[in-house]
Amino acid sequence: MQEEIGVRGAQVAAQTLNPDVAIVLEGTTAHDLPNPTEEPDD
């Protein structure tokens, strides 16, 4: 899906598949880890 530029993929999928329900999952990076350890640079 092209969320950042207009949600075009969702519109095409919804019109093509005509679903009764949809489950939407969204993810992102986490920046709230307590005391993260740095990995050594190789």
C-alpha cells in the first residue's frame, strides 16, 4: 500500500476484493528501549 502518497493501494484492493471486514496492521521503529547497548563498529 502506498500510505505516504495517497493510500492508493488500499483503495484498489477495497474496490477489487470488496471485503466485508479489514484488519489493518501498522508498524514503526521503537525508540523507547531502556539502556540500549551500542553494537561495536566493525
